[in-house]
Amino acid sequence: MNMAQINIANFMKDNYRVEDFTHLNWSGGFQDYVNLVTEDPKIARNAFQRVYDMIMSYGTSNYTEYKKDIVRYHFFDDPNNNGKDAVFGIDVHLMKLVNFFKAASSGYGTEKRVLLLHGPVGSAKSSISRNLKKGIEHYSKTDDGRMFTFEWYDEDESDILGGQKTFASPMHEEPLKLLPLDVRKEFLAEINKGRKDGDIKVTVKGEVNPADRFILNAYLQKYDGDWTKVIDNHVRIKRLILSEKDRIGIGTFQPKDEKNQDSTELTGDINYRKIAQYGSDSDPRAFNFDGEFNISNRGIVEFIEMLKLDVAFLYDLLGASQEHSIKPKKFAQTDIDEVILGHTNEPEFRKLQNNEFMEALRDRTVKIDVPYITRLSNEVKIYERDFNAEKIPHVHIAPHTLEMAAMWAVLTRLEEPKKADLAKIQKLKLYNGKTLPGYNEENVKELRKEAVREGLEGISPRYIQDKLSNALVKYGHTGSLNPFMVFNELESGLKHHGLINSADQLDHYKEMLAVTRQEYEDIVKNDVQKAICLDESAIETLCANYIDNVKAYTQKEKVRNKYTNKLEDSDERFMRSIEEKIDIAESRKDDFRREIMNYIGALAIEGKTFDFKMNERLHRALELKLFEDQKDSIKLSSIVSKVVDKETQEKIEVIKSRLIKSYGYCEISATDALNYVASIFAKGDSAKS
């Protein structure tokens, strides 16, 4: 094989832009920075304002669901990562999340709270957290999200910087915090002069960390209090790019064994090697400001399974959220500017609610529920993201395979409807936008309202993903993955499912799997029936015949027999043979026929011609009637026998090709579907005889 040779110099010249690197590594003087902020005050935003603006920068779209106006924030489609962490189906809860940031960015009080994402295992809590962290990291690289910090420099390598030429601000502080407190008010009034209500205004809160404060005071002493000389000679402003991997502005804290963890992991610790250099363990230059709170300044700190933290850590959280300050060992309270984001599952949250000593934390927490998805079409999207032809080219995933896995997952999460005439599978379909007789949007809204804990229990998407992977490993060699293979994996895995804690729960999950299997039987039968009846000219002829008879019946006229050319009464048996297919009762037949004729008349007034596809129920009835008429001629039940005559085989091949061309089957899955449906009819035929 001849491999193309790559000239790395030419490749980099064509694909790597040095000017981009230079742009992201801008540096300048303090006056340059003040000029930038004067032109664009967004540069000096706090962490909450930055996160909110970052979310809004991706745009929104609006839709109505159950008479409720809902905003979809495109940020949660995870556009920067090809949708890998896209969050579907919980837009109402994401609206609450964005409203938290909106209120916090306006200073309405939520900026003094811990944001706690609460939900069952495998809901999108971690995905939302990753989105926010990756999003703010990417945003800091854009011109709209640019931010700056500073470093100290001294050409003489003075003792103030510990013999170094440079000393970066250890907590990536906002440069304007270097302004003395006694002139800050006048400075802000001057820089915001002329800005109207509603315009972004520059605000500066808090003081720099102990190390920067120590260095600033040391240089002020050197220059006899001349702040301008200190800033001009020793402060360099730099572009700040947030990075989780480099621990700049984005931190993550995870509970560990209590014996191996202390609060210094949050607020930093003394660097014992530097004590000899600086002469004291209370010198802030000998302190590592590398705790998660320190390094997350200006960005986000995430607490994984937050409520599993030791009580001592939770006290640190109280001050960090309410006062926006932390207490490093041996130093005074230190100001921070960051979003504190935690997530927890149901049992841990119940513990918090029942612990009277945690009242202070409860009071400082804003809880956002992140439930499982209860809309089938959104659940399917989760699995389509990982199990598709692009990622798994060697195995064809048969139609409805992912849908059936998703259907079972959603069924386990739904509460039992309080209405006796409504089954869970019907409730699932209503939630998914289907219409059922006697149910409108208002009824569906009521169904959702009465189900208080819906989506907080049930099977998680992780379990489904694991079993789909198992099924691919086990059956992938066949070249096709069908719902039956997945059903087998889903059921066999329940015996070892770690989160099933009662026999009743196991029975319920199995019962919902049986319901899903029955639903698949109806769906695959429908596919085969449609493939048999795909001859549209035959349906059109059947429809025309039905309409002629209905017209004659409703207008009390005669129908001309196309064979004898004689006028005859409308064919009642023929009309009922179609109407019965969609459960039109004898008592309702007149109403149904009048509805059809009124609809055709209304179309005629508009100059339009009636098409059977315009009426979904009539279309289905005609398909079922045609299927019934053609089923015997194809001898569908004979497919399961080993001997099939040539004529039947040819008809079977036509049906297969229709399943492949029009319904997304492959040769293997089409054969499986046809054999399965044939076996159903074979059982039916043997039962009748």
C-alpha cells in the first residue's frame, strides 16, 4: 500500500494560524486594559454574568407543549462537541437552570446560592455540568467571551517576587481589583459615565488574594506609595483562557475516603519547600493557592455527588456561596468569584432534608430537578447518538430496535394513570404527541401535573446503553440487530441489576417489557401489512369505491355497478368491512360517513381534491382491508413452511424489497420480520381450524 507522504511544515502552514495563538496570548499594560474595558465593559463581567451570556450566545427557539410556552436553549445541544453531551427532553428544567443564571447575573440573590442538580442516577446531571464547563472554556477563547488577568514582573529579579522575574496571579484575579478601595468608587463612576439604564456597567467587587496583596503592598513601600509606578513597572495584563485540564478557572471536586481528604483540597495548602526561601509559613508567597476554590476563581467549580462530602467541607461551601469568600489556612478571608455547581442523587438529597444540622446548607441551595426523559422521541435520540450506521457500520440496526428499548425505559418511569380507562402505553403515546379519543392537550397537562414523581424513578439510559452494547457484542456477527435480541438482553440483565431493590419492582419492569414486546408485535405486523399494501393504485381504487358508496348512502342515491353498468343500492357490507377495521361502531357509522363527505365538500369549495392520505384513520382502514384481501393470495402463513411455490416466493421477494426500500430494513431484518409476522398468522390460522 502506497501511503501519501506529509510535509509537516506545509501542513502546519495551511492548517495552523500563528496569529490565532498571538491573539489568544495578548499582553499589555494596565492602561491598555482600562481602554479595552471602556470600549467593552463585558470584559469585566463576573462569573455568573459570563455563564449566562455564554448560554444565550448560542441562541434559543420557542415551542408550545401542552399549552405551555417552552424555550429551547441551543447551548444544551452541545454544539462545540458534535452533540456528544447534548441534553434532550427536559427543556422545562433547563429553563429553570437558565433562569437561575439570569437572576444571578442581575444580582438578584441567586449568585449567593449553591446550584444543586438533583435527579436519579443516569439522568443528565453530569452532562449538564460538562456542558457548562466545556462551554465556558470555549467561550473564554472567543472575542465575545474574552477575559483577562495579570502577572507581576521585575527585571531585577527582586526578593519581592522571590528571586523570579515573573509571578502570575495565583487565582487569575480580575486586574481592576488592583485599584485601591478608596478610589474605586470614583473610578467606576467615571468609566460608567454616559451608560444608560440597561447597558452593561463595569463593577468590581472584593480584593485580590493574599499573595497579590502582599506583593502590591511590598512594591507600594518600595515606591513610597506611588501606585501608578507599581502598576506601570511591575504589572502585565494577559489574556485569560480557562482550561479544566490546566486547572485554570474550572475545577472539579469529588468525595474520597475521609482519612485521605482535608479542607486544603478546597482552599490550598502551605508549600513547605518555599518556607526556607521566604522565611515564614505565614508568607502568602509560600502558600499554594491550588485548592479547587482557588483555581476555579473567575469560572466554575463542580462538586460531584456533593452531599456525600464530609460536614467540614460543607461548612466551606456555606461561606463560599453566601459571602463569596474562602478561608485558606493561616490567611484572612479571601474573595472569590465563581459558580458553585453541585449534583446529587435522590437518597443523598433525602438525607439532607432529614438532617436538622444541615438547615444552613438547605437555605443556601437552589435545587434544580434533572429527571429522566418521559417523552419517547427524546429518549430515542440518546441511543441514536451512539448506535448508528456511522459508528457501527458493520451491523445494521433493524427499524424500531432503539425505539423499543427506549419505550421500555420510559414505561418504567411513568406513574400509573389515575384514569381507569387509560393504560401506561397509551399514556406514553399521549406524552409523545399522539392523539387518543377523549384526550386533548388539557387532559395531558393534567396527567403530567398529577404525576408528582414521574421521571425520578425507573430504568436509566445507562442500563439501556450497556445492554445495547452487550447485544451488539453477542449478535453483531449476524450482521443485523433486531428488537428481539435487545429484549433478551434487557430481560436477562435485570437479574443482576444493582438498583432493583424489591421483587415488586422486578415484576413491574418485566411486566413493562411484556407490554413493549406486544407493542412491537403490533408495529412489525403494521410494517408488513403496509409493505403488502404498498400498491397505491389498489388503495386508490378501493378508496374511490368506498367514497362512491358513502356518497350514495348519505345522499340516498344509487351506485352504478362498473361491471354491469346498472344502478344499485350502496354496498353496506363493503362499507362496514372497511369501517370495522378502525373500530367504527354500527351506531357511529352514519357520523363517520357524514364527516368524510363534509370534509370532501369543504375541499371542493377550496378547489382541492380529496386524497386518502389526508385522513389518517381512513388510510389505515383501507390498508387493513387491502391486506385482508391480499393476505390469502400471498399465502402469508405458508412462509413458515419449508416448501413455498414459485409464485408465492416471487410475491414474498416483492414484499421484502418494499420493506428494505420504504421502511429501512435490510435483507436479514426484512426476512426476520416477515417470518415473525407469518408465524403470528400461522398460529391464528391453526387456532381457527
